[in-house]
Amino acid sequence: MSDFGNTTPIHLERGDGKGLAAGTLGLWGSTVIGLASTAPVYSLVATLGFVVLAVGAQAPIAFIIAFVPMLFTAFAYRELNNAVPDCGTTFTWGTKAFGPWVGWMGGWGVAIAGMVVLANLAQIGSIYFWALFGLSLENNDWRIILVAVVFIAAMTWVSWRGVEIGERIQNVLLGVQYLALAVFVVAALWQFFAGSAPAATPFEWDWLNPFAFTDYHGFTEAVLLALFIYWGWDSCLALNEETKDPKRIPGRAALLTTVILLFTYVSVTIAAMMYAGLGEDGTGLGNADNADDFFLAVKDGLLGPWGWLLVVAVLISAVSSTQTTILPTARGTLAMGVYRALPARFKNVHPVYKTPSFSTIVGGTVAICYYLGMTLISDNILQDSISSLGLAIAFYYAITGYACVWYFRRDLRTSARDLWLKGIFPLLGALMLTFAFVQSAIDMYDVAYGNTVLLGIGGTFVVGIGALLVGVVLMFVWYAFPRSKPFFQGRALNRETPVLVPEEPGDIIRSIDGGI
């Protein structure tokens, strides 16, 4: 086996990439995909109340602080994408920087995060669908399960059908989400200034003071929660091979997405605090009974007969994110199939729609099976698996940050720009996310964390760490197959491997040291 870094590179005869629909997305289309993937309305619904319970009036600054590692990581994504615009993103970059084992686990982190959140998004979408008809059903009710499965299947079909039709649908769905958020902010501030808000609370600059936190554990909990609501912006990077300018547009879209999200979350949080206050009863943000769904608690008082608009917004947010979450997951496994890190069928691209057909169908099918299995066993386990999602997110984001520093290590002395954007910022982001991973794991280990106890420790810890360890097992299983050897021996993908990889192995010229 050759040394990984010195392996003779693979040479390609044609430049049609993996067969995806090149030149489909512009800057706006990529940004829409990134925004939709974060599900801004649902993310606020699921997180805002808990962040306020953790840090009270410091909720706005918690969202700002959580934005910092996301921004630093976005720089890492942009710089790596400029050099290696491959739809495998973390998998490809991790492999080029650190070798096949780290790269494979980075790809697994992306995949497992996508599968878990798909189950949650579909369930939330189903709950809000039935809420439109005035029904409040248990999470394991057959009607909730049925509609959730239909949502995953429908969005899988949209993703399989083509990225262009998906972009058109997302433009409409994202427009509805931001219309609802704008209505929420305007209505909340209107009632505040009119004196009709239930607990009018004047804005204070201390809400934005990073030194006003009084509880360290509350601070870390809030920041970790806030990290979740930014996750998803990297979807626009996974579609880099389908943009009009693969080296520039995805990175710009990622940075634009994170900035828009920052403004959105902070403005909505401030408006909500000014309208409802921080009280522990009624519609107050400090009321634990409202923590898991603040919008439902205030919709009637805020919008009256138009309160259903917020219900529709959450429904649309969850369903639209279901579709956009499938996109990066499928393209990640497509790249893994192309580079022999997964069975060859994963590299199949639809001849007409130019989408990763097999990977998309497998992703949707696995998400449905996971959702059904977890729900039928125990809805509590499903909820704990969602709570553990931050581990997978921090895991593969951190790998990307470290990969950026190591991949560009020879460039860091060439200019101040390279030092900061390829070195210092990505490293700081990776270190912050590593801290988030470790702190989350420690908190989740406690039996009081989450809804279940497994093996005598917190069920959230078992599910989160267990999901990553399953990846280790699957990696060694694939390693046992002869077809995996080109990848694990560093011949199918290494630092010198060109980005454009043909669909068929017959188009690859054997390298002089044995290659593929």
C-alpha cells in the first residue's frame, strides 16, 4: 500500500463530472436551498422557548454567539469549495486532508444527521397538518404517522425529479415562511407600541451583552440549542456541481444564508420578548408549558382570526426542509459511491433528471424506516435521537474546519487573507464546535437529560454516540469488500485526485502504481 499523500493521482478522460445537472442554480437559487434547509420558522418554534428558559433576557446574544462558529465554518466551506467544488463536501475534503478513514466518518456524519432530522421534520409537518383541522393528536397516532410518511415520500420524489423543480417549489415555500415571520414581527411590535401586548417589555441593550450571562451551564445549553437552528446552510455547498459557477456561487450563498439567518433569528427573538415578556405564566417566554411551541401559544392573541397563518408557516417550514435535507444527503452518498467509499449503485444518476437517483431513493427509504421504527418502539426514543442531533452536526462541521486548515497549511503564509480565511477562522470554528460536541456529550450522559435512560445512562447520549459508532461498524464492513480497497488504500481519492469524476470506471486510465 502506497503512502496516502504520495499516491499517483487518477487521471480522467472527460469532464462531465458525476452526471448531475450542471449550471442549474444561480446565487439566489443556492441561497434559497440553504435557507429552506434550516427551516427558519420551525427552528424558532422548536428552540426559542428553551433558549429563553436557559438564559432569560440574554436569548438574543445567545443566537449571535452561536452564529460565530457557523460563520467561521462557512469560511472553511467556501475556501474548500473554491479549491475542490465536489458535492461530497465534508467526505471529499476530509479524505483529501486526512485520508479515507476520517473522510468516510465525515460523510457518515452528514448522512446520519440528515436521516434523523428527516424523521423529525416529517412528524412536525404532520402534527401541524392535522392542527389545521383543529385536531391535537399524539405523536404515535396512526394519522400522524401516515401523513409523515407521505411527506417524506413526496419530498423524496421531488428531489428525485430534479433540482430545478425543487428550487421553484422552495421559492414559494420560503416566501410564505418569511411572510409569516414578517407578519409576526410587525404584529408584535405594533401591539407593543399600541400598549395592547400581554406583557410589554421595553427593549434593553443588555439583551445583546455577551457578559451578562449569570449561569455558565445555562449559557452553554443556550448556545448549543442555538447551533441547531443555524444547521442546514451547508446544503447549498452540496449542490455545488449543479450551480452556474461551482467555485464561487456555493460559498457566497453559504455566507449570505448565515447572515440572513442571524438577522432573522435575532429580530424575531427581540420582537417576541417585547411582545410576550419573560414571565413564567400565560404567554410569557419563561413559561415552560409553551417552550416547545411558542407560536401556538401566542397565535390567537397576536393575530386573532389570522392565527392559522403561523400554523401554516410551521407546516410549510418543516415540509420544505424535508425536501432540501434530502438533497445534500443524497449527493454525499453519490460522491461516496463514485470514489468507491460505498457500493457502486450509489453513484447512479438519472439519465433524464440528472439527480442521484439511487442515493435519493435510499435516503428517503431509510428515513421512512427509521421514523417508523423509532415511533413504533417509543416516541421518547425518537425525541431523544433528535435531541442528540447536535453531536452529528458538531462532528462533521468540526471535521470540515480542521480539514480546511490542514489542506491549505502550505498557503497560510502566502497572505494575510489566506492566514485568516483558510487558517485562523476555520480553526477557531472547529475548536468551538469540538467544545460543543464534548460539552453536549457530557450533558447528555446525565440520566436526567432527555426522555429515556438506556444502559443506565442518558438515552440521548446512547443514541447520539451510538449513531456515530454505527458508522464505524459500517465502515469496517465495507472495508471487508474487495471493491472498497481503492478507496481505503488512498487510490480512488487523495489530495491530487481531480474533482471531476466520470460515471463509469471504464473511463479511468490506470495509474502507473496500480490505481483503479
